[in-house]
Amino acid sequence: MTRVAGGFELIDLGFQATRSVIATAVLRGPDGVALVDPGPTTCLEHLRAGLIAAGTDLREVTTLLVTHIHLDHAGASGTILRERPDITVYVHERGAKHLVDPGKLLDSAARLYGDAMDRLWGAVLPVPAANVRALTGGERIEAGGRRLEVAYTPGHASHHVSYFDTEGGTAFVGDTAGVRIGAGGLIMPPTPPPDIDLDVWQESADRILAWRPEQLFLTHFGPGHAPAAHFAELMTRLRHTAQLARTALEAGGSDTEQAAAFQRAARAELREHASDAEVAQYELAVPLDHCYLGLARYWRKRSAG
């Protein structure tokens, strides 16, 4: 557990026995504890230990604030609700039905992760519909002793929202602000299928910056300072990475060959900015084969346009 400027705590979920890959933010107040992105069920024991280190536990959690329903962010939600059936779960309306009935979500994830599903994510249980509060963006809610504004922030996922602590100045942005491992590390855009949209992502960045946050909180990984500069770098990197995918597509060859060419180019750039250990952390947080699939889908949709 780490105390973060802005008056909240960070729990490193130790994903796949690796540090600094997935973080949960812990907000505490008189109304109880709120968790921003509780992570996957495989990390639940790390979450428990982190809460105890912070002087609390799951019995005091009243709210889950889900930025989006990808399993690395929200996979443990149903398991937590099985233990604590009075918790309220906030999620975008497009994701709400998939928390209540995760069958299609799991089928989609299985196409990406195959036999690694259980090892990576563990059980993904349904969240009772009565516990879900569906968001559209523009709401103001109270949780964890904070007054939070909600914005709809797609681009990475069509069911993505971000939360802004109006007093503490932190925007909890899930994957909208990308992935950054290590102090001053490269900001990588996570671009899995099926929802990647570069123009919409830029609009979401602008929406977050309109809050004038003092800092960002990235699920991968931790606080991000100088938000305007952070997003400028991310969007530059997003356009560049999209071009790498387009170059691989236009080079021809099989899908496997195109994906491999993209991964070689993207990994080579990562190695220019990160140690071998950090490259491994990046690839746990943002698998390069998934990045290619999302960007290739984006370009094909535009071509069919």
C-alpha cells in the first residue's frame, strides 16, 4: 500500500507475481471505502492484503468505481459482491449488462487469451443487477468521502468512464491515459479490439483535461503528473503506433506475418526507453499482439468506411 498525493492510497495488485502492472486506488471517508478498478480475481488476495496494510478491509468497502469492464480492471467485481452483497458498483451503461451477465464478455476475452484465461483472470462472477448503477457521463456522485464527477471517455473502450475528485484534483482515468511503467517511462497506448477509435480517444482526453486535474491516476500504473503534457505524449504515441500497424497491414503477407512485424517494431521502440524488466511489465499490461489486433481492426473499419 502506498499513500498518494491527493489523499488516497494505491494498492499494487502484484499481477502474475509482477509489481507495477495493475493498481487499485483506495478512497476512504466517513461513508466507507471506495475502490477504483478492483482488478482481476487472481489478484484478490493482494487486494485484501493491501487493504489490511491500509488499516481497513473488504468489510468496509461500500463502492466499486469501475472505469471499464475489461477483466484486468473489473474481473473481481462479482467475486467481491458474492462476499459483500451490499456494495454499490458504478459502471458505464454499455458495460453494466456485461457485469450482470458476463457470458459475452468472457467469450470475447477467450478469443484473445485462450487457455490462459483462468491463469490470468480467475473466476468472473456476475454482479447482481440491483447493485449496479449505470452511468452515461455527466453525473456527480459521492463515494469514499469524495465528491466525484463522471465523464464518458471512450476511445480505448466504448464502455469507459473516468472519475474526477473535485477537491483532491485527481482524475481516475483507467486506460484512457495509457500505460506508463517506471518513473518517467514511455507512455504506451493500450489498443485491444474491438473499440479503438483515435479521434474519439482525443475527444476523451480533451474532456478529462477540461476538468483541469492536478494529476491523473492510471490503473497501469499509478499517479501521472503534468496531465496536459502526459496526454500530448500519449496521443502522439497513439498516432505513431497506429501508423506502425498500418505499415504492417500495407506490407502484405499473412495476418500472422503482419502481426509479427508490428510486434517487432513496437518492442524495439519499447526497448529504447525501458529495461528488460520494464518491457516485461509493459507487455503484461498491454500485450503487443492485442494492440495490433485492435489497430488493424480500426484501419480496416476506416477502409471499409
